[in-house]
Amino acid sequence: MEEQSKIYLVQYLESLSDSERKKYQSFSSDYFCGDEHNANLCAELIRIGQKTATCSLKCCYDIEDEPLPSVGHLQVVTDWSGKPACIIEIESVEECKYSDVSAEFAYSEGEGDRSLKWWRNAHWDFFTTVCEELNIEPTESMVLVLERFHVVHQ
């Protein structure tokens, strides 16, 4: 974790009571999306509470041998340059086929016009690019990891 994110996280944790602080055992810092414009946009949408969910390809966790996100994890959300925007806590994690993502979940992602149609188009393009980089075929049945979160500090 970069220094400014560490400082931001420590300041938040120090504002909590001992019992509140002890419930958090997992921490990270990162931006959302894969380009500067969308990373900065997502950081702002999260900060204002419009974006309360995200998703990723499950196969990426498998390939990288990384654990799936976990409930209670705290993430310092940064903009593209690494400046902290807020801290979120993951409240749920589930797996879902791309084709089974609901309109409600698409809305909670908070991007575009928040419709399922917009979500499917944008995410198909994004996941197709990721799949090409991994040399795998994107399909309607590819498994996603769906995360829901809320802002705990800004």
C-alpha cells in the first residue's frame, strides 16, 4: 500500500474505538477500472455513494492465485494518481454468471445510465479485453465475482 493510502487508513482506524478497530483484519488500496478517466470517475461515484457495487472475472483470481474479496475488508479507494478518495467496507461477495447479472446490480454499480443494457455493453467490452489478454474466450456464462460495499470514511 502506498504511503498516502497508509496514512489515510491509519487516520480512519485511529478514529475508531478499540472494539470497532479490532473487527477489521484485511486492508488494501487501489483504484477502480483500467484507465485514468474511469478510475477517477468511479472514485467520485463511490465517494458520493452512487456506486455501491463492482464486479470482476472470477478466473482472474484463479489465474493470479489470489483470494476472493471478503466481507469486512477495508479498501482505500484512490483516483488514478493514487490520491485517496474514501474508504469502503465490503458487505457482500457472491459469484454469478455474466448472463445472470440483475438490473438491480447493474444499477448499484452506478455507472452510465445505470441500466442493465448499458452495464452489459460496457462490461462485455471490458471483460472481452481482459479475456483476450488471458487468451480465453469470453462467454455469457463466464463467472463474475460481485461485490457490494459502502463508504465508511471520506
